[in-house]
Amino acid sequence: MSTANKRAKPSSPSAFNAGALSHPSNTRGIGENGHAEVTRAELKDDLLYLFDKSVRGVDFSEVSSLATSLLTSAASREEVQDLFLLAFQTRWPRGGKGEKLIFYQLVNVLFKHLPSATLSVLDLLPHFGYWKDPMLLLKECFITNRLSSDASLDLLKTKCYAMYATQLAADHAELLAARSASPPRNPSLSFAAKFAPTENKEFDKLFKCVEPIACLMFPPAPDAKNAKKASIKRYRQTCSELRAALEVPEVKECAGKFSEINFERVTSLCLNRKMKSFLNERLKDSKMRLGGYDETGDRYPENEDRVAARKHLLDLILKKGSVKGKDLFPHELVENCQKGGYNGMSTGVKAVVNAQWVAMRENVVKMAEERKEALAAKADPADAVAVAPQEPLDLGKIICMADVSGSMSGTPMSVSIAMGILLSEICHPAFRDLVLTFHENPTFHDLKGCNNFVEKCQSLQRAPWGGSTDFEKAFNLILDVIERQKLKQEDIPDLMVVSDMQFNETSGYGGYGFGFGGGSGGSKPWATASEKIKGAFADLGKKMWGKPFEMPNVIFWNVRSGTAGVPANSDDEGVALLSGYSPALMKFVLSGDMMEEVIDIVVDEETGEVTKVKRKINPKEALRKVLDDEGLTVVVEKLEGAGCLETEWVLVGSGAEGAKKE
């Protein structure tokens, strides 16, 4: 009997086949300018991906898709809590990204799937934002019709109206108590009255909300004629009293009493947006450069009240050196400088902008120092996974690589320039006042000759901008400096790349292995920016000292929405992925938190031998640090106190499973 040779059918793909199909050349995406990047599928971490893509201007459909995916695929209550933490971190201007619209979009998704749990944390809105947030959230839900039903919107309305009624009543009671105290004292008031809805204004026209809030505060008598009108009148009087006590500038402005405005109490945003009004300067057709208006301003130079207000504001800056500015985004001050051109800025505007910059910068330093102290207090060498924070080296041995290429035009470029200036002012003295801008022709900028923030903006304005994003050329410039100066490992600074991460395809010139032709794996065409940096440093170290350089810590800070991939994988050591316009996240960088070493406990399966292995933090762990910020613990406490999260989450999960089966 003859036998035919039959090829046995393998029970599973060969190792080669499996490796070929999972090879990075098959899994990597390509960015807008041809550089390889990690896709959402390869990253395998939707929470990290959502965090990176939560940048102003992101499309709601992307936010909704990612948030819904996270909810329906969550394997534990803690994973659901993480989405709540991410939402409030996104809103938090004093510790997070300070983004309103993205937060409202996340709350929309959370409220659709977990209504009771979401309502339980809405009391935290003013703490993580401000007292206008409840109405802005309602407006976003209503205008875009993103809630599933009118009943859902009614639930949200009821909660938000109750928040205003409760706080306004508490504030009014505090005001009366302060007045009747012996001696009278200054009341401790919230800003609820400043932002509470006003009759026939935007929110009342949209929702008819003044009446229900007034009736919650002052329940109308059932049989009394015009009882609701009486409630509304009392509401109006209460808000007026509280606004007067708060010294809200709008009250003084409407009364034509600008000189009575207490500029020490004017908020950062209000001062920034009404700067020229307070300085008595024209918005258009300015005469300030003509001379003769430095004392009075050119808007109403004959109005003694407006001239006095200008003098009060400028005198405050002269005496204190700063005004309120800590809640501003750095790029807003850059844009102040750009309006009308740097040379067109009056001395008064320059004084206010410089003073607000100082206040913002000092707040960033304060946050970083507090974070550093908290890390030192928590460190415990007995922990199984312990941290060994490096010395933050005077708040960061780090250089900013600021992307000023054409794809960054508009606000992202302003953010990049602002972050570059800010980091150069507060990093280690050895690297202070140095910014590397990169585009077609990267350049190191020395800002030491500038006396203030406005002058630094002027200096960078003269630098070449636009063109393509030649990250390779910029990085080779850094490597060349290291080689020329014969630097050792400990002398190499960490790097913060502020960019949209849409780098050019590498060409391989420069001799450092950053492009094609290097010997450490980072030179392959499918290699990410993170992998190429690692390979280039390894090659340079071997060339200079006979052993590889360890890659410095790299912070990739994304400042543009609408991009698809990320420059590093979730487990790439020595890398963090941050994003957004807020400088608050710098506290994690400048405190040394993102540069720490992690000690893994490794147990040999055969011998049982236990060893400790040091490694650098990766993007997944960096995000964990952001979400575990002590300032966010109140969110978890609220959720656990409400006790409804797990029940609702189980229903979401079972609904998703049911949909899959169908």
C-alpha cells in the first residue's frame, strides 16, 4: 500500500507566523508627516489613550467612544472609578488640565450609563471648577441633546438647582452672622452668588431656572397670591446682597465706580479678560503709543474714576510685584503679548501681563514643591514596590523641546512657546533660560538677556517658525552637544517634548543612529520616537565611553487634538505621556515624580530566589500617579459613600454582554 506524504496541519500558527503578524511593521500607525506611532489598538490601554487625547478641541464622538468602551469593558469597580477620576482631573484647573468642555462631555457619558453615581459626585463641581459649571454642564447637555431623555435632563436640573439653592442659603446665613457678630467680621463666602442664574439672562432664558431655585430657597405659601413672584424677589435680593459683599467687580462697573474695585480680589481670569477696561485703555485704535496717556489711559482720559482705577491697579503691581494669575493658562499670556504685536503693547498692559506671569509661575513652583514634600513623606523602603525619588535637582534637570512647526499653528504653538519659557525659568539653574525650538531648522534659544516674560516672548517671536516637524534634526542637535561637550550620563538633562507629535519621517543623517542605519534597534522605519531616542542614546554612549547611555527621562506633552497615535507604548520605561494646556501637570515633572525609579520584586519560578530589579517609570504608571493625586481622593470617597456605583456598573456590564451575544 502506497502512502502519500501528507503535511500535518499545525495545531497553532508557528512562532514565526505569530511573530510576523504581530510585528511592529504590521501594528504601527503612521502619523501625519510619515513617522511611525503607536496606535490605540497596540497601546491596549484606552484610559491612557483617552488621557493623551483629552486636549481642547477633541471631537465629542472620540470622547464618547473611548469613555463608553472603558465603561463596558471595565473588569472592576476601580476601573470605573478611574474614569470618574479622569473626568475630574480633566476639569481641575488648580491640579489638572482645567478643561471644561471635555469634562462636560465625559459627564454626559457617565450620566447616561451611571446616573445615580454621577449625581453623587456633582457636588464637587465648584471645588474642581467653579460655580458656573453646573449651568454650563446643563447647557452642554441641553444644546447638544446628548442625554437619552428629557427625564434624564430633569434629574440633572434638579441636582444643579438644589446645589445653588443650598449654597446661596448657607452663604446668606454666613453673611448675616458676620454682620451681627461683635465686632462684625469678614464673611467667608463662596462665589455661588456671582455665577447664580439671573432673571431673564442666558441661563434663565434657556431653562427658566430662576423660579425653581428661588422656590427651593424660599418655598412659596400654597394659597398666597403671587407667592412665586415673592420668592423670586427674595432670591434677587439675596443674590444682590451677596454679590455686594463679594465685591464682585461687575457691580462696581455697572455703578460707574471703577475706582472702588479691589484689584487684590479680582480673579485671574477676570483681570486677564478685562485688563484694558481696568487700565482705561482702548481695545481698538489705541493712542497709547502716541504718548501722553501713560498716567490716564486713552479710553476715558478725562474720567477721574477710570483714571483712578488704572492708578490703583498699577500701584498694586508696583507694591506687590504680582496680581492674581495662578489660574491662568500660560498660553493666554503669550496670546496677550501677540495681540497687536509686542511693540504695540502699552507699559500698563506689559506690567499686568508680567505680573500675572509671575503669579502663575510661583504657583507652579509651589505645587511642585508640595508634591516633592509629599513624596518624601510617603517613601517607605519596606514596600514591595517602592519608589526611590531622585533629587528633583532644584525643580528639574530638564530642557524643553518646543515644537513651532506649521502643524502647531494657532493655540498649540502658543502653548508650546509658553511651556518652553515656563520650564526654562523654573528648571535646574544649569539649564535655565534655554529653550530648543524645533521645526525645519531647530535652534537653541538663550533667554538670559531678557528681563521679563514679555521680553522673552519678543525674543522667541523673532525666531523662525513654521515649516515641517523635523524632530530628528532637533534630537541630533542635542546628541551633538552631548558629544562635543563630552558629557557623562549624570550630566545629560531630561527632556520635555511639547508638540502634536506629528514628526517627519526620519532620514538617518547625523550619525547618531536616530534614523535608518543605527545599531540599537531604534533606527528601523517602524520604530517610534521613544524607541529611536533610546537607540540613539545607546549608540552615542558606546561611541563616546564604550558603554550605552541610558535614555534620559522623556515627557511627551501633547498639545493638539485630532491626532491618531502616540509616540510611545504604555510599557516604555523612562517615558511619560502628558497632554493639555495647563501647567499644573508640571508638578509631576518638576517634583521628580515622573523621573523616579520603580523597584520590581522578581521571583524565580524554579529556584524561588527573590531579586529586586530597578527600572524607570512607564506611561501607564505615570498616569496612575496623576489619577492617584491626593486632591482627587474626595471623588472616590463620594462614590463609595453613595454606594450605588457597583450596582449601576454591573447593569452596564451585563447590557454590554447582552449586546455582544445578540
